[in-house]
Amino acid sequence: MKEVPKFYLGDVVQTKKKHPCGGDRWEIVRLGADIRIKCMECGRQVLLPRIKFEKSIKKILERGDS
């Protein structure tokens, strides 16, 4: 059985693809069925379905509140 990754508010994650501004570091600002992430370079926020978000993550760089 595949392990489901745990995410917390304030986590900083690295994505597989870069944002158009050139950044690939994102902070998680909302959790639920959809996850809102904020680009650490330009501050733009994006709302993604959880499944799409989990597929686009390369690794967790920093842990937020657990």
C-alpha cells in the first residue's frame, strides 16, 4: 500500500516544474481537498486539487507547524 505524504501549514516544498517567474519553492498556506500554495519568489498564490499537488511535488524543503 502506498504511503500518503503528510503536509502541514507553512511547509516549503520544491516542485518538479518551475513557475514562470523562475521559482520552484512554494509555501503551503491552505490545506483541505484543495491546497493553496504561495510562490516564494513572486508571492503569487495558486489553488490546486490535492491529487495534482501531490504529483507535482519533488521534495519537502522545510517543515511548518506539525
